[in-house]
Amino acid sequence: MFSFILEWYKAHISYATIMLCMTIESTFLPLPSEAVVPPAVWFALDKGSMNIILIVIFGTLGALIGSLINYTLAYFLGPKIVYAFANTRFARMCLVTPEKIEKAEQYFVKHGRSSTFIGRLVPGIRHLISIPAGLAKMPLRDFITFTVLGAGIWNIILAILGYVLYTQQDMLGKYAKELSLALLVVGGIFVVYLIVQGMKKNNKNGK
């Protein structure tokens, strides 16, 4: 998968592409940032045609734009429409459910305004934390400040990951089979978890 992403980036990558992908990642669409920034850094180191600092900057700008989209929609549409959308088939295809939005809301209530900063570093919360911020009508200036700080730190972490992966190519090649097997095992466990959760939910709804 990582090799495929790298090949695609070689043909299409640019600062605009990185910004676009990170914009998508920060909305409700399921595009992980881990598949955007690290490969971009890998390509930058391999070809020397891009600047890593600019990758982080444009990635953070894209994250802000995507977060503003969620924030604006939630701000003006309100909780009823947001939760109604979360109940649609399209939302579930995007891995967005009412339960996930409720979880993000609870996180926002618990941590307050700083949740838009801390939440950017938490898996499962990162791309949805802007929705409760919009529902709570958080001041736009505060939202932008905390989002940029959180997204910036996360993108720096991803950039470091991309750098480490690039500098450890020999080790990756040496243990490629073991790493692939480990990923398959983790993926299998995750699929089983989703199936079990789905069965529990169906049983609950049946009652």
C-alpha cells in the first residue's frame, strides 16, 4: 500500500495536492493524514524537489480549511441536521455515525475550547472535533488558533515519521514480510472488532 501511494505521489504530488488531501482528511471523508504527509516527505527526500517545511505548512493549511468546512456546516445547520446526516447511509460509508459525533461532543464538553487543539492529536476524534466546536458556536478566532496549533504539531509528527521511514529503507526492506504479516494481523483483528460491534448493535436494536 505504501509503495502504491508513493507511486501515485510521484505522478501527482504538489503542495496543492497535499493541501487538498489534508482538506479532505479534516472533513468527514475517510482519508487518513498518515497516508498524506509521510509519503510526501519521503518523496521530498528522494527527489529533493519539495521542501519539508512547506509540506507541513500546506498540510496544516489544508487541515484548517477542512476543519472550517465542518465547523461552518455545524455552526449554521445545528445539531438536528448534523445528527440526521450522521444517520444516512452516505455518512456511514464515510465512517461517520451519530455515536462518533456524540463522542466528539463529549470530548469537546470535557476539554472545552482546547479540545480543538488536543483533539487534533487523538485518533477517532481528530477529523470530527470541529463539528461540536461549530455546534457550540465557538469563537472563530479561537477555533482557528487551536486548530492550526494542533494540526501543525500533528503534521510535524507525521513529517518526522516520513523522515524516519525514508532513512530506514534498508530495515524496511529486510523486514518487509514480517511488517506485512503484522499489518494483516492487525487489520484482521480490526475487522473482527467491527463485526462484533455491528452484531452487538443489531442485537440491541432488535430488542
